[in-house]
Amino acid sequence: MSELEQNLTRARAYLKQFDGKGVLNRIGGQDSAGIGWFDTTSPVDGAHLAQVARGDRSEMDRAAEAAKAAFPAWRDMGGKERKQILHNIADAIEAQAEEIAFLECLDTGQALRFMSKAALRGAENFRYFADLAPSARDGQSLPSPTLMNVTTRVPIGPVGVITPWNTPFMLSTWKIAPALAAGCTVVHKPAELSPITARLLCEIAEGAGLPPGVWNLVNGYGEDAGRALTEHPAIKAIAFVGESRTGSMIMKQGADTLKRVHFELGGKNPCIVFADADLDRALDAAIFMIYSLNGERCTSSSRLLVAAEIHDEFVARLAGRVASLKVGHPLDPATEIGPLIGEEHHGKVCSYFDIAIKDGANIKVGGRPIDGPGFYVEPTLFTQASNDMRIAQEEIFGPVLTVIPFKDEAEAITLANGVAYGLAAYIWTNDLSRALRVTNQIEAGMMWVNSENVRHLPTPFGGVKASGMGRDGGDWSFEFYMEQKHIGFAFGDHKIPRLGA
């Protein structure tokens, strides 16, 4: 039996837990079947994976009220106690790492070589914020001549978390761990296209000692369950990861209740390669940052800007590597690119092949869907492109890279900034002065010099322009999930104005 066949056997065994009962909602520590069911199917071959309970406005109302009822006790629990519970959750995630990875592969189409680390990254998120929980409320002493001014922070209250379909487990932990560490309660609505591991994560949390109602899970569609969450008056903030257009809708829906919002949205991120760069490393990083995770990642370097003097040679090497990428079943350890998430998204990605040709670009590699079951597409490389083409302006969100040459540093900066998005940028140069100049002028929330995207949890993660608002990571997460308080203690001898005396 091959390694793929062994992995498939184990994955199907993990799926059996949902036979008969389906993927249920979890509200106030109780299971709920919602108002009916919808199916989650595998992008590998379209096969049925499980039935999923569908929530509506009434279901979301119960979840929000459960989070509201559980909030005072969770808020008032000592930081050390919250820390221990979050570490318990991390331990339990690690114990179920294989199950999480296999089910994530089947539900999203992401390759095992990347998803095998998803659970470990999720556990790391919980451990990091667990250790910050005891100090989350710490403030400052800001004395003035007449007052001893001190600050503190308190959790904002019940919050809504809406997560996407591309790497759902890791991104759920990335949002929920700091909310729990801060003392907030949570209502989580996962993406309907990949809901399975969200249920596992909620079960893990309660099994690790999280009190009922602190974490509530409601599956459903954006137009009913999602909207009900963003409009609910008991929910004080919404953390959302997804498309820029959806983020705009959520902001409008939350306006009447003056919700705080945090958006991690789309990207059309540039990878800028100057002639003096280490070209071998730049090539490796450029390929990794667009073709890993099927290109379905907000930080993918989907525009490759290459100095004109090295363009032809660099693109020739790039094309050879892209043509050699292994497309296959996500549970095959050799697979580098799996299927796209579903039929609609597959159609969207494939539509850009005709768009590229119509706009005058060249398809150097790929550019076709792959026949057979599942939503596979050839890894694709566009050349002879300009920055005004749709393939350079719009987020395709697939294994598709657009190459654009530049003549000098000024043009590279202009091209990099010439899109609506501003999430990430990657700069390759061995000239320190140039790196400082370019990073100072690039319009992006995150930049890496001579590196692919390497997350460091204490650093801020987020974008500008159409790529979102707010930052995750370290203390920036607590700034979102907590309210600042100022208290001024008078020394007792300052002059108070007397009116009407």
C-alpha cells in the first residue's frame, strides 16, 4: 500500500465520526442541528464529506446570548487560570495533529506537506497568547503635576470571528486564541466551504477545560448566519479574514451597532527582484510564495517585478521550475499543488487565462484546467505583462504568477504601489541603502527583505488600502480585543474652578 493509500485510509477513518450526526453547531456547551443541513464536499473529487448544520438568525442570536452570558465569569477569571486552559488547548491540538491535517486536506484541497504543520502552528498560536494572558490588562503610569494617571485594559466583550476557507484551522486559532487570552467570549462562523476542522477545534477547547458558552460555533452562509452575527447588538467586535468586498459589506452591517472591526483582506503582493540580489534564493522564494497553498493565500507574491537586465534569464529559470511543479492528491506527500477549493473558484481562476490573452499577455507555462475529477488547474506563469492588465490588478487567488519587468528603482516602486491592495511586499537586493529606500516607499503593511513570508508572532500582521485595517500579533491583538481605561488620582491640592460661588 502506497503512502497516499495509507493516508486516505486514515483520513476516511477520521471522517467516520461525522457519520449520522454530521458537523453540528455548538452553542452554550450544547450541540445544535440548526435549521437544516448543507453538504461539505471534497475539492479532490467532489465526494461528500459530511453534512453540516446550517445556522440562521435565530441560531446566531442564541449563540450571541450564550457568549454574553458566559462573558462576566470568563472576564473575571484570573490571567493565570486562562493561561493554563489555553496551554491545555495547545496540548490537545498537538495530540490530534494528524487528524486535523488529514481532514483539512480533504476539506480544502491543500497539500499535506503544508497542512501537516497547520495544527502545530495553531498550537503555537495558543501557547504564545496563553503566556500573554496574565499581563493582558497591564497598563501604564503617566503622572502629571496634579494627578497620578494610570491606564489599564479590559476585554471588550463577546466578539464575532469569521474565518476563510483557505487555511481555516490555523487562521481560526490566530483570531480566537488572543480573544480568549484577553478575556473575551467568542462566536465563530467558519467559511461554509471548509467547516470541518472548526468543529474539531471547538471540541478540543471544551475538552481542555474551556467553560461552556465561552466559545460558540455556528455554521451557515454569509447572507443569513454571517449577517446576523455582524448585526447582533451583543457582539462588540468582528474579526474577519476574507475578500475585500465582503469586508466592506461587514463594515456596513456593523455600523448601526458601532462595532469595532478588524479586517485581513485581499492582496496583490509584489515580489521585487533587483539585479544585485541572490538570484537563487530569490527564485526559490518567489516560487514558494505563489505556488504553495495552491496560491490561495492573501500574502502570496502574485506579481513578480524583475529588473530588466536579468529578466530574460530569470524568467527562463522560473518557467522550468513552474513546469516541474507536482500537481496531485493533497494527501500524497509528494504533492506540491492540490485542487482549488470548489467549482466556482476554479471557474474564476481559469477565466483569467482568456483574460490574459485578450489583454495581450503571454502564457509561458500552464494556463489550462486539468481534466478529471476535482478542481485542478495547471500552475501558470504569465509573461509580457504590464501593470495595467487585469492579471496584474485583480486578486486571482490561485497558482498563477504575473511577471513584469522594470527598468529602475523608481519604476519598481511605482509598479509595486500601482494596485488597490497593500498587504505584503517582498524585496530582493543586497544593497542595504536601496532596501531602506524601497521599504520606506512601498505601500504595504508587511515587508520582507531577502526572505519569503516568515511569521514572527510578536510582530504586527495586517495591510493597508484595500487589504484591510488593524493588526494581529503580540500586543496589537489585545489592542483590538480590549478597551483602554484611564484613571486619574488627584494628589488633592490642585485648584478647582469655582462656579456660582
